[in-house]
Amino acid sequence: MLRRMDNRSAERPYVICSCAMSVDGRIDDCSDRRLMLSGPADLDRVDEVRAGCDAILVGAGTVRRDDPRLAVRSEVRRAARVAAGLEPTPRKVVLCGSGTLDPAARLFDTDPVDVLVYTSGDRPAGDRPGRRDGSRTVMVELPALAGRAGLIDVAAVLDDLARRGVRRLLVEGGTSVHTAFLTAGLVDELHLAVAPLFVGEADAPAFVGPGRFPRDARARMRLAEVRQLDDVVLARYLIHPATTR
């Protein structure tokens, strides 16, 4: 079922962070091959969430490592979006401090929707990824977070997305991106899909890195849902007390 954005009076988009991880909190291992943590049922759930959003956001590291499409896969859901006057899949957003991405990355060529690439600092000339489907790649330069060279201010990203009409944003990682949004207190809802396995590698990427999180032992999140999806457990948390579904 296609679910549209919430009726929110806030200026910034409603933000959902979504992550699949191992029992020990890792989102991948250290091998060259992507570690598949979700099964078919959870991947279909994520597809439904994507279909109800206006944009999907990842970091440049996720693009380079996983080469994701960042698209709604179900033809039924794509058709429902078109029937509602939307593009078949949400806009795609990448946080990339350098602005340098492989123009052959799949997110640029799989769907005729705009890709927004947020950068910080000066960009090398001629690094704008090309498009073969007629849609645009929009490079947006924003100031870096104070005292953190190259790290994009995610609050400024949300402000810009709101001006572009994005009311519901799905953040899909990776580690630094999830950490930035969660430590800034800019996430409304958190979806954690936990796979029944351990990675056990100290250098494997984790769901989040160290930081000062507003939701800690003194201000716990509210558990809104627990669901079994094959052998994966989904935990859905509401972060702001006023958040409703």
C-alpha cells in the first residue's frame, strides 16, 4: 500500500533512518563483497517505505561500496506513485564532501529522477556526473559543519530539501550519515532490522560511530513496533514524543 507523507507543520522533512545490521551491530564485513543482512521479506518492507517517501539519502561511501539503485523496485508501487502524480521512485540524495562520484554508478542511470549531490568546499572542475536519461544531477554546495572539515551540515541539507518540496526523507546510511543525523537530533523514526548473525570483525562498519546522542539512558526512544520478517527482527522506534503514525 502506498503511504504518503505525514501532515507535519514543521519546516524540515520527517526523517526516517533505516538500517539492517548484525546482532553485534555491524552493517557489513571487511570483505570486498557486500554482506546481505536482510531477506526477501525485509527488503520488500524497505521497498514499501521507500515508496512512501519523497527522497532517499545515503553517503558517498555507500554509493562507492554498495553501488545501490536507491529505487522503488515493485512495479505495483511504482505505478501507484505515478497514479498519484509522482515520479515512479523518490528523488535520490547523496552526501559527498568532495562532490566526486563515479558517473557510472547505478543511481544515476536506473530511473529518470533527479539526483541531488550535496558537497562542502570547492569541487574539482569537470567532476559533475553525466546523465543518460534526461533527468538532472544537481550539485549543491553547503558549508561544512563548524570545526569538522568536509563534514556536511545535515541540518542545512534538510532545510534545502524542504525548499525543494521534500516532506518525507528516508536515510539509508552509512555509518557517518546515520551518526550525523542521530547526534544532531534530526531523526523522527528509526527502523532497525537485526539479522541473526555475528560479524565479529573489529574493523567492520557499524550502524553508528561514537557521538553524543540526544536519546540516551536519560531520554529513551519509544518502541512502536516489533515484527518478525523471516529470520530478521524489525524494531521500529519513535524518537520524538510528539511523533505519530
